[in-house]
Amino acid sequence: MNARDAFRDTLKELDKFESPTFEIKDFNYFFPKAISRYIDQNYRQFDILQKDVDDLRSVILLDQPVEMNSSGLVALPVDYRHVLHVKVKVKFLKALGKYKVNDTAYFYPERLKSGQKGFRYKNAFGKPNFKRYYYELTGSSFQLVYDSLSVSIPTGSNLWLDYITQNPEPYLNPDKSVDYSQEANNSTLFYNTGNSRNHIYYEIINVCREIFLENIESQRTQVAMQQSAIQ
């Protein structure tokens, strides 16, 4: 499947309504938004419903290795969209519990929410220690929060991420005279990876139709346009 197929199938869905003309430039704007809305609606229940797990598995990468620096900071992958799970590797600076000096171990940090910072740092049972780790997402970076007096960050692969990917936006050239068999004029959709089932494609087609219609025919939009005209 490619962008041209998606454009034609969206037109078929729109033909069920008395809808306005859906042009290629509309497709290039609304279809990426449809993909985004579909993923957002489904990942909220990702850990609850098996169907959501199956539907989203084509945009999920597991155990992707990245390398943090000694301060626990690393740039997120360019295709990163939403983190699902984190595993870190640390090296012990002193003997603690069952761990000896220079031992390495793996831990699974939890996200440090902004509203929890004061509680975590002031409460002795909430502070980072050799068994408890946190992480924060700042801009395009991942920051590990840990007890630097107990452990260090070893060199090499030391962080593994499970995350939802951000796919490249599909594009269909509005020029009717172009050769649509060329990738530059007609993007191949990520559904062709073989990891996704066809019903997801048609669900996104329907989302694209809904977004387009609600933007063109929404009474709220029409009122806003009328008010702007009066002013």
C-alpha cells in the first residue's frame, strides 16, 4: 500500500457522504494527522487490551540499545514518539547488599513526574539509591536520575528502550502529471513492513475521513469563520 492507495480509499469513504472535494493537498495535510490520532487513541490502553498491543506492534521497537554518558544523559532516537519501558545497566562503586565493587547489574527505572520531585527528594524512602532509579524526558533527551555515590554508568551499551516510533509523514505529489511509481512522488506507507494487519490501514482511512469532515463541515468551525468575517 502507498499514499496513492490511501488517497483513493479515503475518497471512497467520503463518497458515502455529501462531502466537499478532497484534494491531494488535503490528503497530505490530514492523513499524517489521522495516523497520529490513531496511535494516540490506542496507546492509552496499550498495556490493558491485547487488541491494542497487536494493532500497534508495527510502530513499536523493543530493546533498542543506546549509550548514555557518565551523567546519565542521552539523545532520544530520531524516530522516538513515546517511551514504554526502560532498562539500564550500572556499575557499583562500593559493596552494597549482594553487589560487590565493580559488579554490574540491570535495573528498570520509573518515570519521575514533575509533581513528585519534591516528595521523592525529601523522602528518604523515595530518593534514588542503588536499587531505585528514575528517568526524565527533556526536549529530545533522556535523563537518568540515580545515586552517583553508589553506582556509575559503564561505557558501551548501557540503556535499552521500548518505545512507539514516529513514522515519516506520507506524501502524495499534487501534480497530476508526475510518475506516481516513484517514491519521491508517492510515499510507501509503514503498513508494508509485514508486521501490521490490513484492518489498521482501513481504520486510519476512516480517521482521516473524520478529521477532514470535522474540519470542513463542523458547525463550530463555520461559526468561527462567520465571526471572523463580521469582525
